[in-house]
Amino acid sequence: MTNPPAADNAAALAEIAEMLRQILDEYGLDDTEITMDSYFHDDLEMESIDLVTLAGMLEDRYGGRVNFAEFIADLDIDEIIALKVGRLVEYVVESLQPAEVT
């Protein structure tokens, strides 16, 4: 049985940081500190192929509720280069909120 998806920033950060460590392990960087203020490009040295891997991990963990490709598609190239882990964490938490019934 899997754990329920993260519902708050701290839980989501922990889950995403674990995914990132798995990716960074290939480069021997799995002990890198990952915080809400960590930049994917500058701090974690992630390349576009790493983001594709992360997208697959997010889908495996959260299903269709978290669409990383859609999230990235809404950003321009400068925003992608300056993307922080915290912005993804906030997107994941927001995506996992129950839909409001109107």
C-alpha cells in the first residue's frame, strides 16, 4: 500500500527532494541539500533530460493529478532556467487539493 499523496509543502518537499536525490545519485550529487530555494539549474545542475525523468517520477507518484509537462509548458525559457524547487512544490500541493464543488 502506498502512502497518500503529500498534502502540504513540507510533505511535498520531502517527497520531491527524495525523487531529486534519486536523479542526482547518477551524478554522485545525492547528498546535495535540497530546499524550497534550491534552483534546478544552478544549484542542482539539472539538465532537461533530468526534468523528463522527474516528470515520470511525479506521474508515478501522483498520477495524472500532477502534470509536470503542463506546468513547464506555462513557463518561458528564463522562468525554466530560474525555476526553484519551491515553485514545483507549491504546484504539486495545489494540484493535489480536492476539487471545489460549486
